[in-house]
Amino acid sequence: MVVKRRNHGRSKTGRGHTNPIRCDNCARCVPKDKAIKRFHVRNIVETAALRDIMDASVIEGYNLPKLYIKLQYCVSCAIHSHIVRVRSSEGRRNREPPQRYRFRK
């Protein structure tokens, strides 16, 4: 039988079953190991109010904590919202993570 992916699109090896989770976009039930997971990192306070809080702060140089939101998508929603891309059969053999572009301060 022809196999499209080496891991059959899942990270489950040796387990018979994984618990389902709900897609954050469409609420579809997806196995936890098959879902596409991303962290959305942002500031707790929007940038407009950030300066006012820094001026009113007693502690000098205090950095506000960030908000870490874990987003879990089904495959179709992840492709539709360009979180992951469709790759050719040669591109699917590449198992390296994509390069991360980080902006410097």
C-alpha cells in the first residue's frame, strides 16, 4: 500500500489511542498527536497603554509578563489559515523544522 507520510501524519508511535482535542477554529475533534500546535506570544497590555503603565510604575526597568496562548488546529484549518503549507512529495521527505526568523533588538 502506498504511504503518503512516514509517520502517517501523527506523532503516535507504539500507542494505540490518544485523546481527542477540539480545534480552536472550527471545534472539530482531532487526535492530540495529529493536531497542529502553535504558541501565540503577546504582551498582556496593548502597546497604547504600555507607556502609561511604565510611567506609573514604581519599579524601574520592570518588564511586564507575556501572555502565552497555546493554539491547536485541525489539519484543514491549519492549511486554510496558512499555518502550515502543502508540500510536494519530495518536500514531504524533508523532516527538518523550518528556519526560524527572529528579529533582533
